[in-house]
Amino acid sequence: MKKLLQGIAEFRKTRRAEYASTFARLALGQTPDALLVACSDSRVVPNLFASVEPGDLVVVRNIGNLVPPFTGEVGSPGGNSVQAAIEFAMEVLHVRDVVVCGHSECAAIRAIHTGATPAGTPHFRAWLRHAAALSGVESGSTPGLSPMNHLSQKSVLLQLEHLRSYPSVRRAEQDGRLILHGWWFDIANAEVLEYDAKTGQFEILDEARVARLIAERG
């Protein structure tokens, strides 16, 4: 908590004036570019590795960057926070991109991979049902990637399929109004990778690849 408080004081001292006009504008409304579903893991900081500013992203963070499949049920006892964020991003903010960002050494994926959850975490165990399809799946092998991290990448693709179960997402993608992206953050190497459907692999988002993707978007 000390670090948080010191950070607020530092922001007020060195950056608040710089952002005054930005937040004054954002106080009137928001027009973010994308919805990002990321893990709650403290080592994964999307605003840092994507160099985004306030107002650029709608961010949903949860254990394992999981997306519950669409059921149509409203107000379930387990809550609908992720569903509400998807609904708001699609129907109100009309985002053009949705990103699911997984990462290496993910505790949620480790629990699925090993079949064991820490003692005293019944809600954590219940939440993992949204990745239950990964249980028993062959993790596969990729050079330089552990079986667990390979499974983590597979989870990103599973969550994209869960996103497509939402009628608003499916319609927007089919109409060309929305693009879904699978990202994976390699913590040890501080690299962001994106799933390439053509190669069937996660490829590093280096400068050349980023330039090519931007050119393809026009």
C-alpha cells in the first residue's frame, strides 16, 4: 500500500498537470479502440507493454483471462461482470477490436495442467470451469515452450471461441465490424505474441510484424 500511496503523490507532483486536458476531455465521454481481456496477475501490465493512454482501452481483468461462454442467463448468482463488460463494449462503445491476452507461468493454467488448486480457494476452483475444455487436452510441444505455457496459449484460443458464442460479437465479426485477437505475454522475455491463423502459431509482435498488421488494416 505504501508504494500505491507514493505513486499517487508522485503522479500529482509530476504528471497530473500533463494529463489535465486529457482527463477533462475524457470526463465528457469515452471512445476506446478495443476491449482487452487480461489476467489479474500482477506481472501482466497491458498499459505498460502496449503503451496505451487513458481512454484507449476497456479492460477486463480476471484470474486466467477467462471468458464465460454465452448462456443468455441474466443475473446469475455467480455474477455477470465479464458478460456485462462484453455487452457494454459491443452495444454501447462499439469497439472494433477485442483482445484476449494470456501469459506465461499462469497460476490458473497451472491448476488446470496439474489438476490441483491451492487449499482454501473454492471460488478459484469454480472459476476454472470456464477453461474446463482444456482438461485432458494434449498440451503439445513448441520449441522453447513448456507444456504448461503451450496450454496457456491454447486457452487464449478457447476464450476467443467463447467470445464468438456471444451473438453481438459473432454478428459484428461476420459483418466485418469487429476483429478478435489472441495475444500472449511472455513474462521472462517481456515479449507480446499474437496468434497467426495462417501459421497456427503465436508470433512475436516485433516492429516489422506490427507495421505489416497496421498496413493490412489500412
